[in-house]
Amino acid sequence: MMLLLMGTHIFFTFRLGFIQKKTFRGIKYSVTNDLNSEGDISSFATLATTLAATIGTGNIVGISTAVAMGGPGAIFWCWLTGILGMATSYAECYLSFLFRRKTKDGTFLGGPMYILEDGLHSKFLGWIFAFFTLIASYGVGCSTQSNSITAATTSLWGFSPYFVGFLVSILVGLVIVGGVEKIGQVCVKLVPAMGAFYIIGCFIILFLNYDYIINAAELIVKSAFSPHALTGGILGNTMKAAARYGISRGLFTNEAGLGSAGIAAASAKTNDPSRQALVSMTATFWDTVIMCAITGLVIVTNIIKLPDSIIGFTFGELTSAAFRQIPYIGEPMLGISLIAFAIATLLGWSFFGERACEYLFGKKSINLYRIGYMVMIFLGAIMSLDLVWELSDLVNAFMAFPNLIGILCLHRLIKTR
């Protein structure tokens, strides 16, 4: 899957004439409305919904694991995956918009399942994608996120997982019952706030470690291409390990190629598929090129400056070790960021799962899906979910495979401007 995804990223990068160079145009479009256009929510709301689903524990825990297992060079490969993945994100969002449907009640539906059914005339592949999107929404998009919330609240404040699980399920339920419009409204406010809060913490650490930023950047680049370990300990990994873990974490966190971003893109208020595709591809830019790179620098500068600070921390807690540099408020600041990221992911994935459920079983199934989603939030909060995490990559593969078939077979329909 890594080879298939990276190959697709590279193919669309060349096929679309390095569409990444239009990133800032996409950012401009994201904050300006396309007047007199049809759709359910604004382009910015679709971007916020996509970011809500992708900016999460992968940006904190995932990058920490990548550095621990692949060395600092993993950050470079993760960053490169984000750059190249923007082209694939453009492709899948363009086609999702192109094949979107307008229902009798005026709602717009879209995503890889409609690309596969209407573009490739394969309802079977559309069903496969929708089924595994539904499974993913209940698993890595729901129960694992609520589990992360209870882990943070229990560690920081000693709250009962049962209480937190019940509270989060009710709060998320109050939002998702309002449908895509309500989810979009909440994400528009939550995503920029939580992103800014986390980045402020990262910038404080980088300010404290400013003497080590250049050294860290040099080490990241050198480690990414070195066939031999440059240093000992946790930083001593080869190019092979750096590429393996950097690429896999990058693919996991930005979801480019999974097709989920296209589900949100199809709801945008615009008549121009190219415009919306440019907006949607900036989600990969913000998620991986910016957020993951900053997290990586925070981790590596901390290890270079205070190598003993990571003793006693697991592979997924190197970011926590770095945030301890901020006296008194560092750990609570990271904990609040993790909670906010997880809640946002719960909202974003509820929308993806709802659209998949509607495709599979019709509009009447949505209320039952929402009830099940709230139940899974509660169960995820109180249960051990090691198996769900282990199966997440497999479920992602079953989402990505039909989606990549669709966009590669229909690539000639994709235009740029």
C-alpha cells in the first residue's frame, strides 16, 4: 500500500503539472465564498471538516512514533509524503465533486463511492469503499479517539472513563444530530482554535530550543538519506527505517488517497470542481507539511538539547517529553490539545461514516448510525482498543484500494486551472 500510494502521489504530481504550486491560491479560495453557487456548506467549512478528521493523534503520537522508530529522517519522508499527497488529494476531490449527486431534498452527496458507481460503473467497488469507510468511522475515527480522550483526562485530572465517555458521547451527539451544516459550523470554529493553541505551545518550545533548530534541521535531512546510522540511541536509524516509518505515518495522518476528503468536498457551495479541489488539497498541506513538520522539530530539538528528558517515555510520548520544557502548563497544554484534536476527529469522521451509511442503506438509516456512533464513543472510552489500532491500517487499505483504482482510471477527466 505504501508503494501504491506513493506511486499515485508521484503520478498525479506530474500528471497535474505540479499542482502543489497553486497551494496559496487554494488557501485564498478557502476564505472567499463562491457566490451564487449550489451546495450544503462553504468551502472553508468543508476544509475545516476534512482537517477535523485528519488533524488528530497522528500529528502528535504518530510523529513521535515515527521519530522513535525511524529516527529524525522520518520527519523528512513524512513531509515529502504530504507535499506529494496534495496532488492525489486534488484528484480525488475533483472527481468527487464532478460526480456528486443532488437529492430530492437539495442535499449534495459525493465521494469515491459515487465516482466508482457513476464513473467506473462499478457499484461493487463503491459498496466496498463505503462499507470500510463505515467500519473505519466506528473504529479509528470514533472509538480510538474517545479512548485517547479518556487516557488524557485520567492522566491529567483523574476523571472516571465512564463519566468522560458519557459526557463526550452526549456532546458529540448534540452536534452530529444537526447534520452536515451543524458539523461544519462547529468545525469552522474548533479547528482553527485548536490548531493555533497547539502551535503556540510548539513555538514556545522552539523558542526555548532556538540554538538547536538549525542542527535539528540538518540532522533530519542527513538522516533521511544516510545508509548508515549517524548517531546512537533513538536517533540512530538508517535511511531505510526513516523512509519506512516517515512515509507510513505521513500516509496515515493526512489520509490523501483514502478518499475521505472527497466526501466533504462534494458538499461545498461552489460550481467549480477545480476551485474546490484546490481548497481541499490544502488540508494535506496544513496537516502534514505544517503541523507534522513543526511537531517533528519540537521532538528532535528537545532530544538534542536534553537527551535524558525522554527516559521513561514510550515511543508515542516523545512530544509529551518535549512539552515538559514549558514549566507548569506544558503537560496540560498538550493534554488539552490531544482532547481537542480527538473531539474534532470524532466530528469529522461522523460525517464520513454517515455519508457511507446513507450510500449503503439509504437516508432512513442515518439516525440509527448516529445512535451507534454515540454508543461506540462510550465503549471506546472504557475499553482497551489495541486490536482496533492494529487493524486500522488494514481498514485504511481497503478504503484506499478502490479509491485509487477510481481516480487512476478516470485521471483524464481531471482538469486544472
